[in-house]
Amino acid sequence: MQGLISIIIPVYNHAHTLKKCLTTAVESARHYPIELIVVNDGSTDNFHEVFASIITEFSNIKALKPLVINQPNLGAPVARNRGFEKAKGEYVIFMDADTVCYPEMFNEMMLSLQSHPEASYSYSRFRFGWKTMKSHSFDKELLKKINYIDVTSLIRSKDFIFFDESLKRFQDWDLWLSMLERHKTGIFVPKILYKKIVGKRKGISNWLPSFVYNLPWKIKEVKNYEEARGLIVRKHALK
């Protein structure tokens, strides 16, 4: 549907952050037609209770009827793909359930994308807890070395390709590389437009400080990181 933004949110045991995520998304996108698609990826917490209460609060917003898709715990890329299969929007954005949108997020991303018709998506800086993830102006050679683009980017639906469901990590990096191979590029918004809540529970978002990867010994998380990165390097024939 022309002008419509499909907001797709996979959720696994993050009912405690879902309300904040959804309400800030709705507020940020208040000037645009949107649809909300929440994919419950086999949560074992009180997701259904929390989602029902959110639906009640949203009932006074005309034309906003959040869709929930329930599936077994199959992982974030599967959940995102299932959400996209139901999406009707001209644009799509994937948000983790621990994402908090800033009021100007959607407007800044949309204006940037509309001002650059050659770009397939727009992305920005964001905060991960106390840390600012600075990102970088689009550089295809740098993208082949590191991933500086988060999954929470506004994408033209016609240019989106499905996430690789076999990957446990780096699904967003793989997506941008796969799109690049099809000559699809992004445009950078040099502003902090959202943040991710960091708590004790494990979620879709994960990050370790850079010095950990340079230690003389390798902890389990670093070994897993290197193994996952190796899969991307081989898949895309990176150096």
C-alpha cells in the first residue's frame, strides 16, 4: 500500500519491554499511516497478557489494529520473514522488542529516504544502553569488512529480500550484503534516533566491548562471534 509503513517486531520473552517499544513507535510514526505486526517467537513469559492490555490501549486509535503472529521459537530471522509475508506497506522497518524510538525517528528516516530515491533504505546512529553506536556514511567497501548498519532501518519493501533463516547471528549484516550484491544501497542519517534497552535477560540484541575480542584468551562469546563471522565471510566471498 502506497505510503504505508509496516512495523515488524519479533518478540521472544520480552513482554516487559514491548509496551514501551510499541507506544514509542506509534508516537514517532504519528504523521504516517502504519501497520503493526508483532511476531511472538514462542515466548514463555506473560506475552499474551501484556499484548492484550496494549491492544486495549490502542483501541482508540483509528485504523490501528496490531496483528500478532504466534509461532514456535524459531529465531529472529524466521520471525521477521513471517512478519514481512503479512506486510502490506510500501516501506518496512524491523524493530527488536527492546527498541525505544525517539520522537523524530520515523520522520528523519523517511525524509532521508524520500530525498534519495537511489537508496533502498535509510539507517541511523542509536544507543545501546549507555553506548552510542555511531555507524557510518554508506561505504560498500567498508560494509564488506564490518557491519555498521543496524536491523532497525527503514526499507523500501520492493527492495527487501528475505533474511537468511539459517544464520544465528549477523542476519542484518548478511541482509545488507545480499542487497548490495543486487546493487541496493543505503543512506545514512547522522543522528541518534533510537535506543535499545539493556537488561539481564538475553534478547535479540547483543554486544560486547571491542577490547574483549583482543584478549590473549578467547571466551565462549568471542569464539561464537568468530565462527558466525566466518559464515558471512565465506557466504559472500569477503576478504
